[in-house]
Amino acid sequence: MAKTIDQESRKRAVLAATINRYIKDAMPVASEDLAKDFGLSSATIRNVFKELEDDGYLKHPYTSGGKIPTNKGYRYYVDFLLSQMGLLDDEKTHIGKELKMVVKKLEDILERTSDLLCTVTHYASIVSSLDQNETLYYKGLSFILEQPEFQDSGRIRLLIKTIENKQRLLNIINRDFKEKVKVYIGDELECPEIEDCSLVVSSYSLKKKPFGRIAVLGPKRMEYTHIIPALDYMSDILTDTLDEI
């Protein structure tokens, strides 16, 4: 990386690299982990880490000298650092084919959407419908419980209790938002029981009227670069499929 790169660009690049590595490995990131990638000394990376920590984007667990993202760090990552997001064409083909194979019955389509969403993302999927007193489908809780952040039995109990509380879950995913896809990170969920999670939500329609929400719930260390476009695309396909009923 050129030595003339300005300080802010370097900080953004180091932040992105730190979050990407933490998403992949679920381990605090040390300066030595990034030094070679950037062609910089570990001491230089540590200085950048210090600035990012002072700015509130990174923190270090008390058990390690490495860094992990804060909620603010994840939010910056999602809002400003994800400029290149998209699904592979074969994923799009698979999603479209799977939904169109379903018998043309609303309940079957929504349940299949929930199955397909957790299979594609490897996190918990939630599908709500305004029909039938707001039907709720959720699948893939086991994917969350497999994550290293959720090995504590207390966290697991709170997570399960929240997901099984239909009205609480509906209140969380049915908030108003203007974006095509909305990301809630940690305490933005306003639900202490799942503040170690992130929730990505999108809307779908029936006959050009809002009809429900689809969402993915996972750790804050989720693969946003895949989850966001997957949810965006699946909401479009679900809308198209329902219009054919």
C-alpha cells in the first residue's frame, strides 16, 4: 500500500480489514495479523488500532491484546464500507427456482422462504405475514447456537425466549424504515436479550401492497456482504412469486 495514502483512508482500510478478519475467524485481531497485508510494521498498525479505539470503532477484550469491532464499528462498516455487495448468479438462479417450485399456496411459499433463507445465509430466518393475524415463520436457530458468541447458556436462554415470543419478535421486525434493507446492530434492536445480535430486515408485497417482512438474525459478526444482498434479492423474488398466485 502506498506510503502516501492519507491517514483517514488508511484508518478506513484497517477498520474494514479488522472487521472482515473478525467476521471470518471470530478471534480478536492482532496488529501482526494485518501488518503483512498492508506492507506496514506491526507498530504502525497498533497506532492505527489506537486511533480507531479512541474513535470508538474498535475495542479489546480483557483476555486479549487483539481488537474486535464495537457496535459503532459495525455500523460504520455496514453504512460506508460495503460498496461492493451482490449475489452470485448461481445463487439467484437457485433462490428463484426453489421458490417457484412451491405449490401456489401462501402458507407453503412463506414457509419455504423461511427454509430457503436460513439455508442461504446460515443464520436464523424470520418471515412474517400480515395475513392470518400476522403469521410468523422462523427457522435456523441452531445456526446461531453454533456460533462461538453463543456458547453461554444464559445467552442461549434469553435468545430462545425472545425468538419464541411472537409479539416481541413482530414488534422488532415491523418497525418503520425507508430503506429497502434495514440493518439493526446490537443495542439498536432495543432488546437487551439479543443485544449480541444483528438483525437484517426487508419488506415484501402482495398485489403491490406491503404484506410482511423477511429477516435474518445472527451474531453481530455476520457476513453482511452476503446477507444484505441475499435478503434484498429474496424479498423481490418473494414479491414476484406471490403476485403469480
